[in-house]
Amino acid sequence: MTSRLLDKLNMLDRRWIFLAMAMAVLAPILLQIGSDETPSPPTIKLFDEIERLPEGSRILMAMDFDPTSAAELYPMALAFTRHCGVRRHKLFFVTIWPTGKPMIESTIKGVIQADFGSGDRPYVYGVDYVNLGYLAGDAVAISQMSSDIRKARPQDARGTNLDQLPIMTGVTSVKDMALIVNASAGFPGGKEWVQYAATPQNIPIAVGCTGVQSTQLFPYYPDQLLGLVTGIRGAIEYETMLAAKYPNPYADRSKRPAFLRGGAQRWAHRLMIGLIVLGNGIHLANRYRRTLHP
Amino acid sequence: MSKTVPVLIASLVGCLMIVAYFSPPLLPARQIAEDWFTIVATIAMLLGGANLCLHHVKKISDQEAGWGFSAVTLLSFFITIAVGILKVGVVPESEQQVKFAWSGPFQQEGSGFWWIYQYLFSPIVSTMFALLAFYVASAAFRAFRAKNVEAILLLVTALIVLVGQTRDREITSMFLPPPAEGVPTFIPIAFVTNFIRETFVTAGQRAIMIGIALGVVATSLRILLGLDRSYLGGDE
Amino acid sequence: MEFHSDTPGKKEAIAMREKAIATSKNKPRHFAFSPRCFYGELMHSAVKIVTLLVLLMAHPSLSYAEESADSSRPISWFDTGKISFALLTFGVCATVIICTELARRGKPFYVRPIAGLLAMEEAVGRATEMGKPILFVPGIEDIKEIDTVAGLMVLSSVAKMAAEYDTPLEVPTSRALVMTAAREAVQAAALAAGRPDYYNEDRIYYVTDEQFGYVASVCGWMYREKPAACFFLGKFFAESLFLAEAGNAVGAIQIAGTAETTQLPFFVAACDYTLLGEELFAASAYLSGEPAQLGMLKGQDFGKLAAIILVLAGCVLATWDSISPRGKNTEGQNMPRRSQWITDTVLKGG
């Protein structure tokens, strides 16, 4: 009986694993099971820096991701933008990913226009925020921006000359920014912003990256990176801090997309651990069987 | 001659990029070189498009295995290009662009291209990326087996980091005495995870990065000095 | 994908392969003297480059130089803040060039064997024996990435082996420029192998710039054609695991290599051999067997030795900082740490 079970497990079709993973991810999403996180120091540092900067500070929001990685990075992009909006900073959106432009538009629509587009002091395009759009040339584009923004991009995403926008007054290069906040899905991204803009020009930079990228970016923290927010876990941490500091309206679940994704991630992790344990169980049982029947 | 000129261009531009890093007056020349790469890469896109069409037309005409996919590829390619170039559904946006109906940007919200991006491209690539979860699970099940000492070390590290990455790590502090007022709870596995990441992983990453940097220097020198021309098809 | 085991010339190809493997096994690990005058070639290249640089610098389109000439302040031709970085760059480059020259003059250097590179011939041979194609993916980035160039250099060697055994080699690329370069490399390799008819440009084609579109196409091809050997050498991102798992599912022998540290764990988990970081850059030099190129690998090793010494010196300095009392300046404030002074001044330019 045991021997037959072992044979079956040895021949386990990987589609069963795929099915188990689908269930582990799907169930928490359908049942709205979320997960909270205790903030870690690299995330706290970015939050504190945005809090510390005086109102109206210029922040470059580099959204270097696409729909592929939006599941992991879009929640943190929303959280960063919300925090900057609450603190009334001037935002300069840009992307060096050709497919990143809709991500900027989606962030502007979901946060700037929805949360800060009305009221006593609404955010006005060209005065409080600008969408510089897509810059072609990967690391070269970053290098050009750090020497002259107008040379890299003479117009904004709407085709308006940068000199006609009040927000661009006194801005010549990335050097004029108080902080760079980068949501990075890979290459070009956080590493290139550190190497070609932040470190040579001595500008503080914080990066929000995918979980996979974190090992690559950790060597830059804390010397060359002010803060590092990693994956969904980092986004949950940021949302937790935002909810604690500004409970109205950011404690609301509808404003916490990362929290809801955290549940699926947690269950997927549990399944992975289970699979590793199962795999080793099979391996050890096979070895035991071989010692019994050499 | 057909190889000497490309090698000379590669050497010249490569040296220029290095020298310009240290010499500010050469920065404009470096920018010219960078602009030229963008121009050449853009022209190469036309070459890529033409090759894509030829390759798939040939597959369809030869009825090779999977030729149906080639037909779908070509159809999608031409529809997307037509919708983008003709700016289907685009309306003028700002005061400077009112003269023609197609004055607005081609990716404008509500346009045909935007629709393709939002409702076709975006879900398809997100789905592809999500497949990674299945592959990771399958690879973990197969690869993390305690076959020898190195594999055991890898396995234990993976398990610690996996648990340490989720809130389940707090289970490991359940058996510890409650902390004093105002002192954060000590979570053993979180501490070990951070230690692994900040010490072993960072040290290993830095060592690999140093090795890579030196490898890049040596490879670049081989190219700049024209010692290795295999990427251009070797010597004449 | 027609490739039958009774293809004419197959037996000869297998015999050649066995001979080649036997020869490679007997090869000494150090390499031999080459009498060609490298120095003259180097000087010639250097003179050409310097002349062109001077001409370029004199060109009036250099607006910075013009503006600076108008103003009263003198032009600074060297950014003195970067002097330490310049010295380091010069030192590393000089070491690499000196080692190359020594190798040219016949100084024997030991180069450690790299399992992944030794297995390349085995992988090509396996594909030949099974009558199945070989897949080569040179990463998903453009040719301006050094990883892609390193991948193409290895492609040249793999294509030569494949041409010798007349085994089909499929090279789907994610960038049009890479496709052009890959075609050049494979054509030249076929010529070098004495099989110009082997080259078939239809097998080296552009798929798409889009990462997951490319993955879908390549994985689809792998499931349909079931290649016996897969080479993934270049710059990879999230697609690494897709490709490696697809190769694993079809039972191919897989050799991967990338300098993208985030993707190395995936390749290690799913592939048979993985070239870690610098090994990818060493691959083409190692496979070429040319003394000059192997000398460069030795130069890299000296660079690593220098890095180890600097790391140790940094550790000693940081430890000394932490155990010795810090002095006060004239204003009574704590003096900065020694290690901090080095980071802020000496290493600032890097």
C-alpha cells in the first residue's frame, strides 16, 4: 500500500501541483482574505523621508513597470503617490519602459484625480504634477535626464512644451529633485537610476521593486538607497504605515490593494513550503526503500 | 574592410564613452553617440518587423507545425499597426492640437490602441507573468531535495527565508516569554532571515557583482581592441 | 524539423565529435605560446582610436567646448573628483592588457576548468545522436548589453560545433539587431567549420521585443520540436524560469549563463549547468582557446585579487575605527571615521 503510494507520488504529474497552486491563490482572493505586515526599516525610511520633506518638494516618480508586473508594483505605486499627495509634494511622473505610460496614467487617474482632484486645493496638471511620459533609451535616457531634462524630453506626455508648464520653472535636470521614487520591475530600473542619476548627482533615491529584484538592490541599501520597498510585502508595510498615520481614508480596505493580495501570497508560500517538505519526504522514502531492496 | 569599419566604430565609440565619463567637455559627444544608438535601434525595428512578416508568411505557406499561430501573429500585428497609425478613436486633446481629429496621442484613453492595450495586451501579459507561480512551485518541488550537504544547506535556507517572508514567521515567537512594555516582539525566524539576507546573500551578491564587473571590463577590452570579433562573425 | 538519424555524413560527424572530445580531454589546462606580435596591433588600434578622438574633440558641434571657450573660465578636461575611479579603471585595464601580452609571449597561465563550458560539446553531441535540434537563446536584451554580446560570442562557438555535426541550430531573438549579429556569427561559424551550406537564415529570426510574447513563442517551439539541447546565454529576467522549466519538461540538456544575479537561482534550480556571472564573459575566451583571450581571464583574476585585498583593507580599517577612540576637531566635534573619509573623498568619483 505504502509502496504503491510512493510510486504514485514519484510519478506525480506536475499539473496536480499547478492545480494546488491555483487553489491556494484563488481561494483567498475570492474569500477576501488579506494579510497585514509589520513595517521593516527600509520601508519606514522612505515613509519618514516623504513625511520629512517640506510641502511642495519636487519628487520624481519613475514608474518603470508594465502590466506584467503591475500585480506586484501597482499597489505600492498607488501608496507612494497617495502619500506624496497628502503631503502636497510636486510630482514629476516619468517612465523608461515603453509599456509604462499607461501605468502612469492609471496612477494619476486612480490617485491624483480621484483623491486630490477636487476640494479646497485640488491638484492641477502642470502646476502640482506633470506626466513627462516615456523616455526612450533605457539607461541613456536616465543619463540624459540627469544632465538636461529638456534635452531628454522637450514636451510632456500631452505634447505641451515643458517651458509652458509652471511646475517646470527652475527645473533643469534631475538634480533639482528633492527625491527620486522609483517603482522598478527590472531592467532598466532601480539599479540604473542609482548608477546613472542618484549616485553621480547625489540625489536621494528610494526604490520599490519586485521580490525577485530585492537581492540585487539590497547591496545598495542604505548607502546608495535611502529606502527599499520589496514586493507585495513592502507594499503592505507601506499601506499599514499610511493607514496608521492617515486613517481617514487610508485605513479603508478599498484603499489597500496590497493588503488583499497579501492573503493569496501567504497561502501560496504555505503551499510552497508544503511541496518542499513533500518532495523531501518522497526523496527520503525512496532512499529508505533502496536500502531495504538494494 | 567589411569587419574593420564596424570594429573601428565600436572601438571609437566605446573609448569615447569611457573618456567622456572622466572628461566633462566630451559629454556632448557622448550624447551624440547615445542618440545614434537610439536612431539605429529604431531603424532596426523596421528590419525586425519585416523579418517577422517574412518568417511567419513562410511558415504559413510551408504549413509547418504551428502555422496557425503564425496566422494569428500576423493578423494581430497588422491590426495593431493599423489601429495605432490611423489613430482610431483619437480625439484632439490640448489647445495646441485642435486642427485635425488625429492630433491627439495614439495611446489616448478611449482610443482603439488604448483599448487593445488595456483589454488584450495587459491581461495576456499579466496572465503569462502569473504562470511563474506555477513554475516556481513545480521547480521547488523537484529541485529542493536533500541529496547532499550543499543541497541540505540550500533547502534549510530556502525554508527559513520562505517562512520569514510571510506573517507566519510570528509563529516562531509564540513560545517566547512576552516582551516588556514598549519593546517590539522578538521573532527568531525573522531575525535569522534578515541575517541570511544581509550577511550571506549581500556578501555573495557583492562578490558575484565584483566578478561580473571585472568580466565586463575584460570582455569590453576584447571588443574595444578588436581581439574578439566573433559577435560580428569573426575575422574575414 | 527534419533531421533523421541516417542523415548522410552523420557517422563521420559522430566520429569527428568523439575525436574532438578525446582531443579536448588531453588538452593541458594551461595554454601555449603564440609568436604573433600583439603589441604592434595594439599600438596600431590605439593610434587610430586616439586620432579619431582628437578629430571628434575638434569638431565644432561640441557645444560645451564652444560655450566654455566663450567664457573666461578655463576648460577642465578632467573631472578631478573621479581621479580614484580613473586610476582604478586604468589599473584594471592595464593588468588585463599586460596579462594578454604575457600570454602572447608564451607565459603559461592556469585557467580553471568550467563545467558548463566543458559540457557544451557534450550537449551538441547529444543533440546530434538524438537527431534533434539545438536551441540557443541569446537573452532578451539588445546588442548594447555586454551580456548579449557575450552570449553571441558563445553562439559562434556553439554554431561551429553544430555545423561540424550538421545539427540544426535554432536562434530566436528578441531584438532585430541581435538577429542580424546572430546571423553573421552563425554564417561565419559555418564557414569556419567548412560547411557553408549549413547556414540557414530562416533558423535565426526575430520574434518580438515583448518579453512574454517572446517567451510564449520560444516555449511553444520547445514543446512542439522538443530540442535535445538548450543554451540560454545572455541577459535574462522573469522569463528565465519559463524557458528553463520548458526545457526541463521536454528533457533537454540545458546550459544557462547570465550576469543577472536575480535570475541565477532559477537557472541553477532548473538547468543542468549554469555559468555564474563572470563565467559567461569568460566563456568565449575559454572556448576560443586563443592565448591572448585566455590571458585576459588571468588579468581578471588579478583584478579579483586586488578586490580581495581592498575588501580586507576596508574590513581592517572599519574594525580599527570601531575599536579606537575618535579624536575631536578644533570645534570640539567628533572627527569623521577613517573609513568614512575614504568613502567620501577617495572613492567619491565612482
